[in-house]
Amino acid sequence: MDINAVKEYLRSYDGPDMNIMEVCGSHTAAIAKNGIPSLLSPKIHLLSGPGCPVCVTPSAYVDRLLALAGEPGTCIVTFGDLIRVPGSTPKNLSAARGGGARVEMVYSPMDIIPMAEKEPATTFIFAAVGFETTAPVYGLLVDTLFRNHMTNVKLLTAVKTMPEVIDCLMEQGAPIDGFLAPGHVSVVTGTEVYKPIAERFSIPFGVSGFSGEEILLSLYGIVKVRGQGKVMNFYPSVVKKEGNPKARALFDTYFERADACWRGLGKIAGSGRVLKEDYSAFDAGSRGLDEDHKANAACSCDKVLMGKIRPYDCPLYGKVCTPMNPQGACMVSTEGSCFSYFSNHRTDR
């Protein structure tokens, strides 16, 4: 469809108000970068959901990482965003490193292999946080460790899956009329995973890419079928109906379904993945990390993640809580909704 016609339709839409939630941190960043809210009718409202894995990691997980970082002969290996996330206190991995703990940042989980080979006397612990997108790489990492009999690498896992949290949001009455489905996740899962939720709650899903035009086209499709339980794929060059069965099979070989705690949302049945008992030698104590205490009691990340308020409605936003001094996980990650709103001066409602 002609993109100018799409823009005109979304700009002039005058039907019932629609709340559309994106559940992908990359979409949140792309929406801000492309100025999407300014192109929409005042009756179309975009909400940022639990689409940043760092943002939904509970405080108990960070506390466990901090405890492990304090053990002699241990090196914590992590992606960059996690290093500044507070646990149940304001302390984070960055502070631990400043206090003498060894914390290394990497771009790929597989980077831990040469590190561990070079220092066999050191225990390396990878902070395995993520959704379906990174899950297969964790499967590959465990596969490599298992096949090469490497005993000085362990994973502390906080792997979560999207369909269960979306279903939970709808069950809890989140004010959502449609979902901009996550493009990266859908590459692995395929599009059918959203169908039961779409049909059950009579809400449309639009699987989207990350360019401005792709997002606008997906929003157009969602608005056009408001109130209908449809799943539409607007990213067919990358996302297939069946997803990537080989990637899922690799992960499923080593991991199994489990309940998981989401920061601000609590425990969600079947929404996590943990190492199977046969591979527990590679687990750094991932099970049972369910406590989720706020480092700052006034933080409203939970309400932001559920779409109940916008980031700027939090009493800490832009005052006590900034990217340089984050009080909650949504302000830490570059894919977090509070970080995106603050960095791009978003005031859309």
C-alpha cells in the first residue's frame, strides 16, 4: 500500500480511541527515532510494554549476580545494559566492579569461551538474560560447554518468553486494543504463537520490522481491524509462520519451561526457561530468584511496563530518575521505555 495513504489514514483516524502496545525494546527506540507519535491521530495512543529483557529482570536476580561477583576467583560476564541495573538496593554490578569485583562486558555469549579457556582456574558466570531472540544462542553456549567438557563456565539465567506475559497483561485488564508484535522474537517463534491470545481477547497483532515505514504499515493494519482477533505479518522477508524450528530445537535440548518472575509484574506461569536437571552443572543458581524489591519505593516501573501510566507520569521521572542516575530498570537500558522517552523528549499521550 502507498505509504502516503497509510500516513494520511493514521493522521486523520477519528474512530474509537485505540491503545496499541509495542512489546519490543527495539520498537520503542525506533518509534521515538522516527517520530511516529507525531504522525498519528490523537485517538491512537502508543504504549511501551515489557519488551526490554533487562527491564523485567527481578531484583533477586541482580542480588544473586552481586553475591557471585563477591566470590574469589569469579568473573561475571554480561551485556552492557545489565551492569547498571539496581537490585533490592541501589547497588549494581558497576558499583561492585568499582569495589574490586571482576565484571566483564561482551557483545556475544560465545565470547566467554576464549576467556574461560585462557583462565581455567577462574569461574566465569554469564548473565543469561533475554527473550526468545537470544535463547538459541544460550543453547549453543551450553552445547559448546557440554561437548568440550568445560567446567569453569556457568550461566545465571533469566530467560523469558513473550506470549505468556502478553496473555498475563490482558488477563490483568491492561488497557490494550492491539499489539505491535516483536519482530526479532517472531523470527524464532513464528507468528502462530500470538494467535490464541488474539482470538481469545479479540485483539489484533501486527508483526513489524523496525523502519519507520514498516512500523506505520503495521499500525495501519492493527487500526483497520480493531476488535478482531487477527495476527498479521508485516515483516515477511524475515518472519515466517513457522519461525525457526532449528533454533528452537537447539534451545529446547538444554532448557525447559518454568515459572518466572518479571520485575514489577510478579510471577507468571510458564513464562521462563531454565536449564534441565541433566545440565545443572552449568547453572549458577538460577532457580527460585523470585523476589522483586524496589531499590526506590517510589519507582513506578511496574505501572509503566503494564501500560497503566506513561514514563513521565512516574513521580521520579526526569527528577530523581535520569539515564545518569536510574532508579528503576526502565531508565537503565537504552531499550527501556523511560530511557527512550527521556532521551527523545517524548510527551505524547
